[in-house]
Amino acid sequence: MGFAMDQGSYIRDSWNQLDFFIVTSSILDLALANIDIPALKILRLLRTLRPLRVISHNVAMKLIVASLFESVGAIFNVVIVVVCVWMMFAIFAINMFAGKMFYCTHGTYTFHDKYTCNVAGGSWVRNNSNYDDIMQAMMTLFVVASLEGWPDIMIATVDATGVDKGPEIEASVIYSVFYMIFILIGSFFLLNFFIGVLFLKYTQA
């Protein structure tokens, strides 16, 4: 005689399956606590899943998590759009600012070329945030979009004078327009798409 579960069985619900798995693994972990076998370390890693039981017993949190999983496809599409737009800004920045983010460690605004910097005992270094290649440009734009430390990057760009040349204070103030446009489009506008997608899926759930 076969074993069959009716429609309302506990184990049919996916959240209950997760809850059952967490409880079962926790019981096994307690039962084998005094046994020192390297393979059991994997079982002990499952302790990190225990907080998920809170979600499985809360209807509102279930709804949020379900909406998050349903949003994965739409979020991926948004990521593609964001990356494409950022790449456009990155290519523009490379053409405008590549090779211009150098400075002398012995007087940033004093020495304007590598030779005089080295003679003075300084080191000719590149700014950590620069636009010398596409990957570095994308990373710099990511920092700007996060709105953490972007004024320092903008100031370094505004002070840039030329390729392999040291900075001068407010040498090219017009460059600040680039950051205003990017923050408006690449940060405020595009990144809010993620919130819009999650909100849409949440209202549909």
C-alpha cells in the first residue's frame, strides 16, 4: 500500500519543506555534537539556515521573500540596462580623462610632471579612482553612483590638466557637469528601477 499525502499535508508546502529540513538538520547536529568527524562540519554549516525559520512562520515576510524571488528576472534586465548606460559614460570618461589622474606625493599641486616630482624626492602616482581603462572606469563610476566619496573623485577630475601632467586647482571646472549628469541618470534614475521592480512584484503577489 503506497503512501500518499492529501492536498493540505504539511510537507506539500515549500516553506514547510524548508522548515522541516532546518529542524531535521538541527536535530542531527545536536545528536552528533560529540563526534569529531571532518565531514560533519558541512552539517554544522547548516546552522546558518536557522534564522530562515522566522520567515517560514511569518506571512508578511513570506510575501516579501516570494516577491524578491519573482523579481530576479526583471532585476536582471534592469542590471543589463544599468551596465549599458554606465559603459557609455565610462567610454566617454576614458576619452576625456584617461592618463590625467596623476599627482606627486611630495606636493600634489606643486609639481606638475614626473621629472620634477622625482627630482624633489616624490613619487609620481596615479589616483586610485581613474579612467585609464574600461574596468577601472566602471569601478570609479560605481563608487560615484554609490554616493560615497564621489566629491573627492570629482575634485581630482576637475583639477586634472593633461595626460601625465600634475593637477591644478579647478583647472577644468566644466568637468563637474559630467558628474552631475551621471549621478542624475546613473544613480538616482537607474538605481531606482530596482525599487520600482520590487514594488511592482510585491503589489502583484
